Amino acid sequence: MTKNFFEVKNVDFNIGGKTKVKNVSFSIKNEGDVICLLGPSGIGKTTILRTIAGLEKINNGSIELKGKTLSSKKTNVSPENRNISLAFQDNSLFPHYTVEKNILLGAERNKGRNEKKITLKEIVDLLDIFQILNKYPHQISAGEAQRASLARSLITQPDLLLLDEPLSNVDQSFKEEIQVRLKKILNKLKISTIIVTHDSYEAFYLGSKCGIILDQELKQFDDPYKVYHFPNSVEVVNFLNRGILIPAKVTSENTLENWDLGKIEGNFIKKYPKGANVQLLLQPEDLEHDDKSNLKLEVVDRKFRGTNFIYTLKTPSNTLIPVFVHSHHIHQHEVDEKFGIKRPIHIDHIVCF
């Protein structure tokens, strides 16, 4: 049986004598894979990174990297001997060094490990920080400082890279470009990485796996597609906020009914007996716009997202339903107008709780 490159087994993550996240297990299967941990502020995501880096000890379970135990009740390899690099959300640059000198401190640490060599110039170009190399931390923006800190972590070329909200201070207009560049670097160097973020779109783009941490638990750890389309709990649905739950009754092995929308057909992810009352997950892309339909709902809000609109529709029972429509659709509806929903309603994968 092939061992995972990195593995956390049944660990309670604690800080200051308080347990932040209980009985956590997850793994990085292959070297170079990137996983993302999502959760609200204060839930314990940073504590997990600090513990993996060796800054906090554990009392149960184990943390293993490349087949070697780093942390357990009996073992605690010191941080400097783990070859793990942790980049904090606050950039931690040395104020009396220029940006270039700060980055080169990471290069010094990397001496003797040349298998995945990358030059300072490559990292500087990829992160677009050439113009700040000769400046000091107090002379640059928070976003530039965060990218400089990221450059320092990358140039160490660690066995495992831990990034705590790495792009939280980067301007929104530049964030997607930096995400693309970061992914390119990580893929090129095959640096296994754990990224902590509260941005689900960032996690879905960067991570081959995503973990959702809520209520002191790792609620779900799966492919981004499955986390989005097949959330395993109401808590995950509410956290992602990418849809709503509406009451429905199962009417057959592939249909259910909602009082407002009528018959809905599709494939159930989990089987329920006929007659069961359930909460159906309805995501914005599940319903289709059709002005000719006899099912019409009132528009109460319309958000323009560039490539699409998200309409909020009110049903007769006062349920608010989000519906995705491409921005090039011919008839744009105003608030208080009626909006048609295509029938029959078909949802490829029906998720219920």
C-alpha cells in the first residue's frame, strides 16, 4: 500500500490549552498536490498550520511527512528540522532589511537542496514584485508585503509549504492574476502546499482537495467540485452560501415536489423513501429562465456579475430563490416584474437533507 506524502491522523489541534479543532484526519496523496482549508475566522485554521509547522504540540494522533512522524504524543520534531515553510497572514518581513534581502534569507535556507531549483528572478517575475526589491517593508503596501513574504517562502522550496490567507491583502483586481501565477509556481516546483483561506472561489481554483472546518470539526474533505455540488451537511451548505434549502416531499425514486415550484426531477445523491419530507438544496444554476413558462415568480433583486446576473425571486410562500442567468439573455427583468421558470424542472444531482 502506497503511503500518502503527508498525513494528519486523528489529531486534536490545541492552542493555549484550548482545543480549536477535534479529531482531524486528512492527507496529501502525492508530492506537489495543493489542498485548501476553508472556514470562518477564529475557527482554528491558523492553529492547524502552526501545529503542522511544529510551533504547537499535539496530545493525540500523529502528523507524518514523507513517511516520517513529525508530531505525536511522544514525538515532536523541532520546527527548524521539518523543512516546512509557514507564511503568516501578517507578512513577518524584517523591517531593517530590503524586500530583496528578506527574500534572499529564504534562499540562504535553501542551500544544499537544489533538486527543484528556481531563481530569485523567476519568483520575482511571477509575483510581479521587481519594482519593490530595493524598498523596505514600511515603504510598500500590505498586498506587496504579502507577495514578498510569499516569495521568501517559495524560494526555500520546502517539502511542505503552509500559506495562511496568502492573498487576503492583495487588491481584488490583481488577486485572480496572482492566483494563476501562484498555481503556476507550485505546479512547476511540485511544492506540496496547504492553503488556509476564507475565499471559497480561491480554494476551488487552487486546491485539488478542499476541507471545510466548522464547529470544531473538519466537516468535509473532498474534491472542490464535490464540496460545491455535493455538500455533506446543512452546515456546509450554509457556510458556502451558494444556494438555499427549500422544503420538498419525495414522490418517487427520481422526483420530488415543492409547494411553490411543483414537480422536480433528477438523480438523488442519497435515496429517500417515497413520502419523506426533506430539505432540497437549490443552487442558482439549478433553475432555468423561460419567459413562456406558466411558472412565474416575482423579481425582488438583481445582481449584475459581469458574465451573469443573479436574480432573487420570491415565491408565493415568500421563499427567496437565487437564479443564475447569462448576462447576454435578451429580456432583462426589473424588480417587481414576473420571471418565468422553465418546466419541467430537472436537476442533474438532487441533494437533500
